[in-house]
Amino acid sequence: MKRITISRLILALIVLVPATGWSHTPDFVALTKQLKPAVVNISTTLHNQSTPSSDQQPSSIHRDFFEEFFNNFLQEYNGPHDPKKSLGSGFIISDDGYILTNAHVVDNADEIKVQIAGGAVFSATVQGVDPKLDLALLKIETDEKLPTVTLGNSDKLEIGEWVMAIGNPFGLQQTVTVGIVSAKGRVLGAGPYDNFIQTDASINPGNSGGPLFNTHGAVVGINAAIVSGAQGLGFAIPINTAKHILPQLKATGHVTRGWLGITIQKVSKDLADSFGLATTKGALISSITENSPAQQAGLRRGDIIMTLNQHQIETINDLPRLVADIAIGDTATIGVYRDGTIINITVMIGQQNGEEKIVATPVRDNPLGITTMDLSDKIKRRLNIQADQGVVITSVIAGGVAEQAKLLAGDVIVEYNNQQISSQFDLNKAITSDNHERVQRLLIQRGNGLFFTTLNLK
């Protein structure tokens, strides 16, 4: 009797364990039925197919991630002399006809058509565009109340969480794919506001502008990018990024952003050591725009920004996004590492007339080999050097510290370990006085830009 009871118990457990496991799988059937009506198909026509001028060319993210896929697909879709057509996706965010999509989906379009669930087709107008984030707000006119999506909170997404994409890949309407969140905060080199959600949900040409849903049926991202040659990699713009700018797109058609007026670079291990900083977090200020909010607040070249309004600056890409999100005229508190201590500086955010610039940091561990010359007016004119002071590098010795650090002839040494350099005498004195230090920190001017680098004397 006991054997029978135990056998029945084991059998019950075997049956129940899979059932319990599967109970956590999202009900994608119900979600699909609920969400598909608010996803739309967008088709555009461009009658004038002349190549846009350089200032109208799509940004690097469009060239790298979209054009190859769209152009290859649409070469078959379009005839050689037909008006240029393109396809994309979008989703309805208000029942009176506002639709969110990618800017590149409607870029330069002469005609935009939106097909909603049920097959009805409407002409759409562009209400606002933010090319820096690749977002566009469209409007269709209809007397009927349209189905809408719910905008979720992308900050609460967890890696490994289920997500579902709905769109029109290759013109195949209302295609549903599922996957997980593979990573957050991906930087693809598209611009200063990179912050992509990475997913393995299948995203193909025509998915652009479509929604990425969580298992609660809320939009957490706008499908935006696929990487050439990579299988199972898709990227989406976090919906919180879009939510922040939607009021501006609706009210004015464009976006204004906060601005400090600084150029920043990554804090390498050697640079951190040279500043006496125990971490590589933060953003190092390598130059400051004259009369900018940063200059007026007292920020200095060589300051390392550690926090902005108590938000930690983990990488240099964090800072431009945070600054851009602050309203113009508002004050912000910046935590700065300077001379071994953290100080707080209050700055009034200005209106962006440029972006916070991020410069590449040519840093290598290396040993010193250069020839230099004082920076005379004659040399400045001959070499078209913009620096007001410093010592110009006239040659870089093969295998030496400067070559390893990627310094170039024509670079100007402006500072050496925080000492101003006005002549070769200043440079030699600085080198001699600091020869006991393994890592030397230099401020270099190259063209119109300034950056810090280090020389490892070993």
C-alpha cells in the first residue's frame, strides 16, 4: 500500500513540475490579440530621388544600421524609375490619431500613408521630429476613436525579461516576434544619447518604429536598429527617452536640450592615477566653451564630473543624456573631483547650441621620445596651429613614449602634470621635476580640440 502511495506521489510531482514551470511563460496569444490593433503600418513615397546634400544625410546610426537593409530590400520593391518607397512601423499613442515612429522611417518623405488594423489607410502629417534620437511624431485625422498602447517604464526593465515586438518586417503586416532583454544601456556610436535596449526578439527591415512590449502589455521601447551581419541582435530606444520629449514634439515640432558647454573624455586608469583618483568612473573635462554655463559656474579643465543632481556618472555617455534632460534655465548640482577632493558646483543649464562633445582618448601604456619647438607666431601660421601657448611637437621618435601614446607632429603640449607650458624651458623643467612619477599627464591641443593623455615612463 505504501509503495502504491509513494508511486502516486512521485507521478503527481512529475506531472505538476512542468505545469508549474510553464505557468510563468507569458500568455503571448492574449497579449497579441490585445496589442495588435494599436500597431500600424507606415509607407512613404519620395518623388524626388536626388541624393540629399551632406547636411541632409542621415546620421551615422541610419547609415550603419538601416540603409543597407532598407536599400537591399527596396531595390526589389521599387522599379528603377519609380518613386522611392519605404516601409516601417509605428504605434498609436492617443485615440485622436497621434503615432510614434522612427525619424528615419519618414525622413524626406513627400507622402506618408498609415494603415491601421482592419485595413483603413490614412494620410499622415509629421508633427515633430527629433533626428538625434531618431524619433518622429505623426498625426492622422479620423472621427473614430482609435485603439492605443500604454507607455510603460523602461527604467524598470530587467535583463532576461520577456519582450514582444510587433511590426511589418519586409512588408509582412502585424508580425509578432518574442525574445528577452539581452542588455540595457548599449552604446552603438550613434550619438551622444546612445542608450539602447538590446533584445534577441527578431527585428528586421520594416520593424523600425514599431513597439517593443513587456509582458504587461506596455510599450518599453521603439524598435530602431539591427546590426549588419549579426543574427539575433536587435536594438530599441527606451520608451522613457521618448516620453520625455513627446510634449515638446507635440507643442513645437522640435526638441531643445540642456547644455553645459564642455568637451569630455573617458577617465582611463592612467589618467585616474595621475589625478589621484581611485576609480575610472566619471567624465574628465578637457575643454570648456567660452561664456558657456560651465565656465560661468566655475568648472575648470581637468575637473572630473562624478555626479549630476546626485546621479552617478558611470561612463562619459551618461553625462550628455542627463544634461540634455534638464530644463533650460534650471539649476543643477555637479559633484566634481578637483585637487583630491569632491566639491559641489551649482550651474544654470543653458540652451543647447551644440552638443556636449566626447573626444576619443589616445591613451596607451608607454615609455618618452619627441623633439619640440617653442610656439612662435610664424610657426602657428605655417602649421595652422590654433593654440595660444605651449610647445609644438616637431617629430615623434619611433618606439618612444609619444608614438605609443599616439601623439603626432604638430600637436601642442599645453600642460604637463597640471603645469602650464609656455616654452621648451618650461617643459624640460616640468619633466625634470616629475621624473620620479611613472605616469605623466599631458594636456594636448590638436587642431581646435583639447584632450588629456598620459605617458607611462615605466
